[in-house]
Amino acid sequence: MKPFLLLATRAEDEAADDEYRSFLTFSGLDERDLRRVRLERRALGEVDLRDWSGVLLGGGPFNASDPEQAKSPVQRRVEADLRALFDLVVAADFPFLGACYAIGTLGSHQGAVVDRRYPEPVGAVPVTLTPEGRRDPLLRGLPATFDAFVGHKEAISELPPHADLLATAPGCPVQAFRVGHNVYATQFHPELDVAGLCTRIDVYRNAGYFAPEETETLKAEARRSAVVHPPEILRAFVARYAGPEPVGGEPELSAPPEASLTGT
């Protein structure tokens, strides 16, 4: 099997390493088969999609809707790297699954309206599959409505016509969408369990997602939640795309200048 590529953007080691552990645990992959690149540390470089079974993108503190003048040089570089990658992934209809930050970056790349109209506080929300979502290969085994963890400042308020809406929620109309047959993004976190959410609550308590004095209350609410189904999406993604040949067309870019994209 060719490995999967996980792209990460969290500068805090505790959150970054916990995210990687979560993706490993819920995907069923080991470190040999899930290679991480921390984009906040270094440029992605050129990617040959033929080297990978699929690409995953985690969340992070960046927002695609941040004013351009407010973005740091690192954020601008990360976004440029992702735009170049999305050019390849979408053109090849290559297996991609991104969470939270990814829905803003992929959405922006595809012409969606990404703004601050539909933020969601940190915690569990009910996510409901659309008719297209119930037919989708990654989602059709899930209940029609299931709980998932969220926590974000921006969201998609309008999808472009060519994107398929797969899931929605009362406070955020676009919880998942697909472009083509193999390119996915979710607003909720399919890699996140209670322990992982509590770690992020601690790490980002002063990042503006919630009032710092709400930290212990939010962790207690997370422990009372019943979020069990979202990791099935990660497992379905790996089961569908793990194999000797990639899904989609042949990309044109050559291998990266490094010996391998193994990350840290």
C-alpha cells in the first residue's frame, strides 16, 4: 500500500502531536503509512500524487477568511502551498479529506463563500446527512443524524454549484461537501474524540474560541457527549483508497526535492 499524506498546521506541539495520534488511531494506519508534514514549519514543496494513496488535512488556528493584511507570512505561505496542492488534487479528482480549516481553504479554492456568518462554539452538534450524503460511499453507513465535535470562527455560507452538499447542522449549513467523486471536506472533526477535544480546549483556551473561564465547563460537557460516529469516515476513507494505484488521473508534477515527505 502507498502511504497517506497528512498535512498539519498547528504550531503548538501538544495539539499537533495529539492530532497526529488521533488520525493514526481512527484511520487504523501506523506512522509508516501515515506520513505527516507540519506546514507551519516548512514549505510543502512539489508533490507527486502518484506516491500517495490519499491526502488528509487537519485543522488549525488559521482562517481562510482572515483579512489578507492580518495574515502572517507563515499563513500566506501555507495557503499558497494548499492552493497549489488543490490545483492538482481537484484536477486529478484525487482522494482528499480535510477537516475544519480545510473546508475554508478548499472551499475558497472552489469559489465558495467563506465568512464569519456561521461560527460554532466548541462542543458537540447534531450533523444531518443530505440525500446526497446518505448515498455517498464515505458517509452512507452513518446514521442520518449523528453528533460531531466542532469549534470554529468561520464557515462556508454558500457552496458553488458544482460542489455536492453532504451534511448540514442547525447552526452551520455546510458541514461537509464533495467535489468530483473523491475530494471531501468537513466542518466537523472526524478525527476527534473526547480526550482530543479536551486537549485542544486546554491548548487554545486563549485563542478566542471561548472565554478562558469556560474551559472546565466545556471539558465537562465534552465528557457528557456521545460522539462516536465521525471516526467511521476516516476508516471508510482509508478502506476505500488504500491500494497500489491512486484514484483519479495522473498528476504532472515530479517528485519533491526532498528524499521523502515524511514530516516530523
